[in-house]
Amino acid sequence: MEKIGIVIHGGAGPDSEFIKKHKQEYEEGLRKALDKGYEVLKNKGKAIDAVEAAVNELENNPIFNAGRGSAINAKGEVEMCASIMNGQNLNSGAVAIVKNVRNPVSLAKAVMLNTSHIYLGGEGALNYAKSINIELEPESYFVTEHQYDAYAKKRKEAYASNRHIAMEQIHERSHGTVGAVALDHEGNIAAATSTGGTEFCKEGRIGDSSMIGVGSYADNSTCAVSTTGDGEYLIRGVIAHSVSNVMKYTKADVQEAARKVIFEENKDAEGDMGVIAIDRDCNIAIEFNSARMHRGWKTPKGTGVGIYKD
Ligand code: ASP
């Protein structure tokens, strides 16, 4: 049987009434994204295109916190981050604090393929997007009722207590960042991640999702990884690259490596952490320390979606 496979996530974090109420829509969204990515692989497409296709689907789905439906920052604006990495050659692309770009992960891919840089941010990233005619949308496209309500609630609380949302309150945040890892028929792996960041964060905040080695990492000799959870903790743990390193230096398999990084190396981290990973043999890992992680997988061994711990 041909070894191709894909794993996706739609964010790790606390449970909420909203998630419970929309469980079916989430599962349907995950299935659609899995199918989009898998179709590319089945048609002998590349892993890098499969992860982009899956993430695009999730970015376009307003229920996830990426692209349309992104979290709103304390200034009342949407600023998005994304990254992508090709395990075949370590080529990478990333964008941070971008506005108006319908599919930030596709902009990250364009940075990877068409520039001599890896990471563009802010206005420069937007100007680059315009120069290559990437699809743009007005601010209103990105703002959903659900995210606006979350923003309004946080704003009220912040005004009432006359202070900013503190680190201790981080657990109240919902996470719906999206990501994908895939293995193609040529034996190449890739990873991609895209996010609207965290609710009511400071203007200009950059989380883990756009950072190569933290939000995304892919190396054919080890694995492809995409992460989600509390960026401030994921960055300290350099999570995606750590999973790859544990495989490389301890000869652990991909699942052991993902477990080690979340539950041993970072056992004292107080933030939510989730990882998905795949290796060249189509072994996969899905690990999280949070109440739930939206996820889906499709490999020759089977397919499925899930939200809560089994
Ligand atoms: N990791 C993302 C960030 O901190 C949020 C998430 O995964 O939901 O920006």
C-alpha cells in the first residue's frame, strides 16, 4: 500500500460551551480539511501542497481561529501569523502580524518559494502580498460574531479591573489555531501552521505559530511537526524542533518523541500544548496536555477526527 498520510489540528486548549455546542461543525470542518489535503497526496501531489490545501480549508472555515474567524486583539484588530516548512530541503516561509490576507499560509509559502528570505512581518508582508496579487479581504471578512463576543467580553473585564489580561488568565483563552503535517508518495514530509493568535493579546504580539522550529518544523530525516496551545510557553520550549531533536539524538520514534517533549521536558509548563507529527514511514503522533485538541488523521492505517481525550 502506498505510504501517504496527513494529520491536522484545529487548536488545543480548554473546553468551552461554544465548542460543545458546535462539536459537529468542528468535526465536519476537520473532515473537509483532511479530504482536501489527502486529495493532493492521492493525486501524487507534494506534501508541501497538501499541508497548504488542508490549512487553507481551515483558514476559510470561520469556526477556527485562523484566516476568517481569527481572534481579535486588544486594539480590536485581526493580526495573523503563519509558517510552512518543507522537510525535503528545510526550505521555510513565515509571516507575522499580517492583515487582510485571506490565506496567510499561502503567503508564507510564497515567501519561501519566491524570495530570498524566510520571515516577513507587518506592513512589509502585506505589501509583498499585494505585489504578488495574493487574495486580500476587507477587515470585516475576518471578524466573526463568536470572536467579536469574546473580544467584547475581555474588553469589559479589562476595563472593569483597569489592567491588562494577565498571564494567569491565559487559561481562559480559547485556541483554534490550525495546522497540518503530511507525507507524500515521494517520501517527503512538510508542516504548516496558521493562527489568528490569542484573544485580546497586545497589538503586535507574535506567538509560536509563525516561528520555524516552534510552530512548524519539518526534516525528512526525523519528522514534520505543527504545534498549538499557549504560544508564550511553546516558544520557551521550542517545541517543534525539540520533537525532531529527541528523535534524532535518542532514536525515539515519533510518538515517543512527541510525548517526551510535552509530558517530560515541558511537564512544568503551565500552558496548554499540543503537537501533531508524521515521519517518513507514515507513523504519526498526536499529543496534548490540554482538555481537548481538535484533530484529524488519514493514513493507510485508518482515518478519524477527534476533539476530546479518548
Ligand atoms: N499558539 C497560538 C498562539 O499562541 C494559539 C493557538 O495555538 O491557539 O498564537
